[in-house]
Amino acid sequence: MRVRFLDEDGDEYVIELADVEEFLSTLRNSRSIAFKHSWYHVGDIMQVEQEIIVSLIDKAVMGR
């Protein structure tokens, strides 16, 4: 199943997983996730047909 992450700037990150149940459980219990040197808070998680859409909010650049 495809999981699509959408941030507030309109950028998106997509991953394909064979089994998403454990991943979604972990994601629902997570406060934040990182993509491309930025941290995001996990927002809404919705399922639309064969795709999960996760909104990412409050982008913060990672410290070096």
C-alpha cells in the first residue's frame, strides 16, 4: 500500500509498504517524523482507496 506524506509547503514524500498496519500504529503514537533534514509533527492520517495520506505540520529544520 502507498503512504503519501504531504507537508504545509506542498511537498510530498511517498513510500510503498506491503503491510501498513504496524507502521500506522507506530505513526499514530509518534509525535514527529523526519524527511530530508526537516522534522514534522504528524497531523491527520486518512485512508483514500488504496492509499494512506498523512499530513505533516510545523516543519523544523534539523540542527547539525
